[in-house]
Amino acid sequence: MKIYIDGTYYDKDEAKVSVFDHGLLYGDGVFEGIRIYGGKVFKLDEHLERLYDSAAALYLTIPMAREDLARAVRDTVSANEKHDGYIRLIVTRGRGNLGLNPFTCDRASVIIIVDDIQLYPQSCYEEGIAVITASVRRTPPDCLDPRIKSLNYLNNIMAKVEAIQAGCLEALMLSREGYVAECTGDNVFFIRGGVLVTPDSAQGALAGITRSTVIEAAGQIGVPVRVACVTLYDLYTADECFLTGTAAELIPVTRIDGRVIGDGRPGPLTADLKRAFLAAVAA
Ligand code: PMP
């Protein structure tokens, strides 16, 4: 495995960051998870746009032009001879002094890891998963906008701990107002009466790239889509429910807080959307 750090490739055991990197000390940095399908980097432009937006929001200068970073990502994929896999692109604030002040860090660091990822066992895709609602609320946009894909995932990890303790693999997270925001590492969709609905990302969710791919795919197969304020009632009474994410792709949810969704099996529209999603990916 060849890991890119600031222009140089390192073997896995040699790929290291400084203990003074503010990414480690304070979670100060941004990242992207990106798929490689059939030798091509999926939606690289969209991922780079989100990365640069996240960095801008954090007053973090990515020390490379976008085209150069795109090239570095593609080159690292080639260097690892990966045809299908997962890229973790990380920009940390870089090495600085102890203390929060990011201006003590001279230069941000760029790291690119190319690897495989499987978040959920295959059986979960066939049978669906159970989720719970976490008691911990999603960080509100006036504290740290969830559209920023930062290295600080503690809010999500707190909810993930609740999920695991409850015997589930994912947890729903609500906004401070009680609307459904997203899951700890995935966006959420539900279907009711043939209409596909997902929470507005302005409600406190990451603007997921898989989410937008699924919305486009729905348009292509004629499934109406609504972006709306979503409550737990909407999910409990849904015909079908699923989650989306780069790593998870599209995974059916068949139980929420103990309630059975639909007939307790992954639904037919979810299957259609999954097919349309995979067709978009193949294209
Ligand atoms: N929400 C959160 C909190 C995430 O971390 C992610 C990515 N793992 C998603 C949603 C899904 O976004 P994407 O489809 O761009 O991977």
C-alpha cells in the first residue's frame, strides 16, 4: 500500500503524522471518503468541492490547487493499482504549537489513503438493518455546521456508541428542534405513497454525495422526490426506509426504535433505487 503525504508516497508502516499536528490534537481538519468504481474515481469534482467548502468554512487553506489535488488523488489510485475501492482524502491543519491557535500551524498537510472498505456485512443489504434514535442531538449549524466534513466526529461517535450498545449498527440523529437530521455516518431517506423523502441538509446534515446521486437516480426512473422537514413519526409510518453513504452505498432499514417498517423486508422501491444508483455508478 502506498500512502500519499504531502507529495511523497510512504508504506503503510511508515505513513505517520506529527504528534503536534492539530488534526490529532484538536480534530482540526477536513476529509472526504470517495469510491473507486471500475478504475474511475466516482464524483471526484463533487468531493473536492465539498472538501474545499469545508476548509473555507474552517479558515483552512488547502495548500494545493484543486486540479493538482485531483491529480494527486488519481495518481495515488494508480500507484495502488486499485480498480474498486475507497479513498480517504484528509487535510489536517498541520504541525503547530500546543494550544488551539491554528495560526501557529505553518502549512496544512494532505494525506491520501487508498484501501478497501466494508461497513456492513452483506446480509444487512439483503435483510435490512435496525436503527435506533440516539439521545445525543446532531450538532446544530450555529455551533458547527454539519455540512462541514471535519475531522471532529465526536458528536457522531457519541451516537454510534448508543447504537452499538443497543445492538444496532447505526443511529438516527435529530436536530435540536427534534427533526430527523441524518445518521452518524449516513444520510436517511424514506418512501411513503411512492414519494421519496429525505431531510433538508440545512436542517443539520451533511450534503451527502450518495444522497444527491440517489436523488438524481430517482428522477431518472420517475420516482418523485421531496426534500422536507422529517420527524420520527414520518419514519415510523414509512413504507420503506434506507440510508446512503459513500461507504455504505444504499442500505435498507427495516426496523426503527423497535417499529417494523413496511412489512419488515427491504421494499420494492428501495430495490429499484438501488438498481438505478448502481446504473449511475456504472455510467
Ligand atoms: N452523514 C455523515 C455524518 C457522514 O459522515 C457521511 C459520509 N460518511 C454521510 C452523511 C454520507 O455522505 P456521502 O454520501 O457523501 O458519503
